Amino acid sequence: MAIIIRKMHPSLGAEVIGVDLSKPIDPETSATIRQAFDDNIVLIVRDQTLDELHQLKAAEIFGKVAYRRRPVVGDGPGGDYDTPFMMVTNIIENGKPIGAFGDGEMWFHHDTSYYPEPHRATLLYAMKLTKTGGETRFSNMYAAYDNIPRALRDRLEGRRVLQMHDYKRRERLNVDTTDISKIRHNWQPLFITHPATGKKSLYVSRLMSAKIEGLSHEESEAALEQLFDISEDPSIVYEHKWVLGDMVIWDNWCSIHARNDFPREEPRLMRRLTIEGQAMQF
Ligand code: OGA
Ligand code: MN
């Protein structure tokens, strides 16, 4: 069956209809999916029944799967081992979270923007969902770049932005007066050129972007606030309402995403993989 790409929102997001990711994907279909990915930024594949191996194979359509180290929990062989999988969940077993990101809202962010080589893409597979809430919102950062007023863009062109990993943060940290040596961080171009599409994209997020290089604290905060508002404009945001079996893949260089709150007492479970990236260029 030929695959169909159906747009979910004028700015970004499309369903890929007619693929079963638990079956081998031929090279032609892979190429069609990759093109749809570059064109639509976020892809949604519905009704999938995927074990870990299926998800790994699906991820390989988009590049090289990134591995991470995690300590063994439960009855594992002991010590650290490499795994590409991460569970995004609020589930706690024997007093220990079985995955990451727990409960509640998450502000807009790029995944791993604080790495020297930020990940290309993230694949999230819905395994348990709450009855309400927990939607994930995606924003088109090519469009955000295009929407920056000319004077502001000219003033910020060629500057870098400090990206930090601090998921607990719910207010902006003043990095000029705070010791950030224990928080993972990295300087990145504020405006990147997307390595695959060659298009310019705004590379900031409310959760992770702390400071613009070469500006005073006040100037940087004012400019960032303006950029956050532009990047979160509802006209360039697609909100994904999850259904069990959804596999969602997002381009992590030209989009940011946020999560809505959900009831704490209900379990939510997503299986996550990421695709290796490369250094961001101006
Ligand atoms: C992630 C993430 C959002 C969600 O896995 O990187 O931001 O809806 N997840 O759980
Ligand atoms: Mn994320």
C-alpha cells in the first residue's frame, strides 16, 4: 500500500498513513518518510504495536540511534550498561521512578540543546496514557525565525546562546550570579542553519536558553522573552493529543516541544529513542 502523508496543522505535523513499523521498511518507503520528515518537522504514525526491536528499526530510518548510559535498576546484571531506550513516565515501582521526566507540565525545549552535538530527532511511543491532559505541543522554529522583527534579528545575528539542562527550573535563572558548573550547558548559535534542509531556524527555548552572548543580563532577558513569545505563538504550534499506539517523531533542530500537565494519580508511559546529531552551525 502506498503511504499517504496527511498534514495535521498548516505549520507543522503530519500523519504517515499506511505504514506498519513492525514490518521491514523498504528503501523507497524509508526515503519517502525521510522527505516527509524534512517537510513536516513532526511525523505521527498511528496504531502501532511495537516492541523495542521494532522501535529501533523504525528509528534507523532517521539516522544512527543514540545510546545513553543508565544505572541498572531492579534485577539487572549490575553496574552501568548502555541502552538507547529511556522510559518517559511518572510510574514509581518499589519507591523508585522507572523512567524520566515524572509528572506534570514541561516548558518548551529542544532535547539535548546543551550537548555539543544535539540529537537530530526523538521518537516517542505511547504505551500508557492518562484520560486527560499530557498533550505534547510542537512549534515550528523555521517559522519562528521568519517571524522575528527585522531590527531584532539584525541585532542578534551571529550571537550565541547558552543552553542549559535544568528540568526542574520554573523560573529564569540569572547565570551571571549563579554557579552553573554543576548544570550541563553549552553555547550554541542563536540562529542555526539546519544541516539537512539548509534553512535558518531559531534555536532558543524557555526551558533551556539562559543567556545571549555579549548582552547585559537585562538586555538578554528582554531579547529572550521576545524570542520565547515568538517561538510559542499559537499559529506555529501543533498540539498532539496522544492515542495509545501513536509513534511520534520530531525534528529536534527546527522544533521545540512542551508538555501539558496531567493527573498525577494516573500512569503515563512512553518509550523513547533519540537519533545522533552533530554540532550546530550559524
Ligand atoms: C521528551 C519529552 C514530552 C512528553 O521525551 O523529550 O519532552 O509529552 N516528552 O512526555
Ligand atoms: Mn523533550
